[in-house]
Amino acid sequence: MDPKETALSSKTLFEGRIVTLRVDEVELDSGHRTTREVITHAPAVALIALTDRGEIFLVRQYRHPVGRVILEIPAGLVEPGEEPRETARRELMEEVGQDAGRIEEIGRFYSSPGFSDEVIILFLATELTPRRLEADDDEDLRVLSLPLEDFAQALDEEEIKDSKTVAALWWLQAKGLAPCSGR
């Protein structure tokens, strides 16, 4: 039987626009009691925007929590009442100025399950055509395209440190669409 934890109590410490922080008291199967700090987070989407020329669109933006510019695939939060596929299409147009003839969900994963319930829904967007939506006013993005053959090298050189972008590269490699990393 898989281990489990039984929640005994829960106290919300903070409720924000994107996250909620709570502290739960739990009991382990062994009977031991402990606390868990939990971040509740809205689901998010991330996109592998693959061009007909074998390039991936990436965005370069400053990320305040890590204090640096990060190179990552386009992504964004699923708005209340919005379907993830709609979010993916909207984010693609807002962040990289492209629409997709085809958007396929390829997987879901937890960004950091040790303390957060955030799930990221990964999509492959193909048959791209230029179409821009107004960008969010709280983002300052630089868009670039990277040939698939350079994607693994960017990971090797630690240009890419973002987990959703690393997951995208591994998916592309598993499907034989991108060369494997040299490390």
C-alpha cells in the first residue's frame, strides 16, 4: 500500500492573486505528526512553439524571484473559466506573436510537488502564423527563435534553467525531434 498523509488541520497564512500559502498539520501512516507548508497555485500552460523551419520560440525575461533573466518557452496562467487549450493559444499570441493551426496537449507535470500543487500543462503548437495579441502590461519579454539542434547545447551551457523548458526539451528528445544533450 502506498504511503499517505492525513490532514488534521489547515491554516491559511496568505491569499494572493496567484498563490495561497497555508500550513497543514498532517499525520503520517506511522502515527508521527508534522507540518507541511503548501503553496496552492492556479494551473498553468507552457508551449513548445515549433516552426516549419525546425525552430522553437523562446522568451527571455527577468524573473524577480531568482533575480535574473531566464530563457524559457512561452507560458501563462489558466484564467478562471478558461480551458487550458484557450490559454495556450492566448499566451502564444501574447508572448511570441504567433497563432497555431494545431495545438496538441502532450503532458502534465507538477512544477515543485514538495511544496506546491501547481500543475503545468504542456502543449505542442505547430502550423504557426503571425498573429499578435496585446501583451500583458506586467511583462517585459524578448522573443527569439532557437533551432532545435541548438536547444540541447543551450541546456548544456546552462542558458536554460527553467524546469518547464527543460521538460519540453526532454519531450522533444524522447520523440526524436531534437538532438540529445552532449552531457
